[in-house]
Amino acid sequence: MKAFYDLHIHSCLSPCGDMDMTPNNLVNMAKLLGLDVIALTDHNSARNCGAAMAVGREIGLLVIPGMELTTSEDIHAVCLFPDLEKALAWNDYVDAHRIKIRNRAAIYGRQVIMDACDREVGEEEYLLLPATEIGIMDAYRRVKGFGGICYPAHIDRDSLSILSVLGEIDESCGFRTAELADLSKLDALRRQHPILERLNIITCSDAHYLENMREAANSLELPELSAEAVLTVLDTARKP
């Protein structure tokens, strides 16, 4: 089956995310845009995933729990999990391996945790943006140890991407997928980085505001609509 996706969306838990990005708002907007599956990937936290997943179940939209990890090199990587329990276990691991700086909401923005009714149930005390102690070379293996998958985010951007920081994607990282912000750059990037011929390439909105979310356009071919199926497809090496 063809499933339209957006696997990189932020909620109001991300300090750079708009307060309108509540679990109900972002999940219902995804449904209105014709998406079948989304992933909630806040910066270094998965604590709003449970609420978004509950909303998704109510309206018939698959919500995959995830996180946008900031590695020790200041590289962003998307982490996805088959269920909330594994995502929260990874959340606790990251929380123990990240730099703890108290958030200054007036400067960076609030970091709000919500329930499935969009009620505020907490606020993350420490800023979620700084780097963790987890390196990009080891990120895939560490996430796999928690039952998830991991791949570099927006590799075509000039900052916070694996190519802008390291200049290449080393095969020993183990990645099976890479995310581009702009698919029109793919051919040029493949000429410069042949490893991309062997990676699944996806593109996502990285939305921090409701207006940044995209209408359904990109799809995955899945045997069934489930988080497990999405992760299996993305974690299977592409045949050049």
C-alpha cells in the first residue's frame, strides 16, 4: 500500500516550535493535509509523543514516536521507534547523556508537555537544543539497541547536518536512510556522495509551525500501515 508520510515534525515541546503545535493541532492538520503517517520528533525529547499518538488513534492517523537527536558534533539525526515504551526508554537515555542548561523561555521559547486534550501537564526545565554526548558515528547502533532506527536529518542543509559538519557520510555509521530538505538537490549530492545511491532517501517538512506542514506528496510503499512496517522499510538497504 502507498502511505503518504511526514516523519519530521516538532511540537510545542521543542523550544523553537510554535505554541500552536499542540498534539491535537498538529495531528489534525496532518489528517487535513492528506497524510497517512507522521512522526513526532522534538529536539532531544519524546515526551509529547504519547499525547500525539493518542490523538492519532482517535482520528485514524498513524503517529510514530520519535526524536530529533543532536549529536556531540551538533549534527541532527532522526530517531524513530515502533512503540512509545521504546521511545521513552531512549528519551531517558538521552536525558542522561545531554548537556543540562536551564531553559530561558523568554529567549529560547517554552518547552511545554501536553496531554491528549492539549492541557499543559509539565514543562521541560532544561534547554533541549544543546548537543548530547552521543556521537554521529555511534548514533545508529545506540538507537538500534533500544529497538529503533536512526538516520541523518536534512543532509543538504548548510548547518546542523552530517554533510555540513563532516563533509561525508561514513559507511561505518550504519545508516540505511537519509533525509533531504529539498529533493531537487538529490542528483547533485549523489554525484558528490556515491553512498547516497545505497540509502533510502526521504524528504520531510521539519515543521515547527502549522503553516510549515506540507500537503501529502511523498509516499512509502508499505505491506501494512504500522510503525513496524515503516521502520522496516527505512532500515532496509536500498538496491542501487
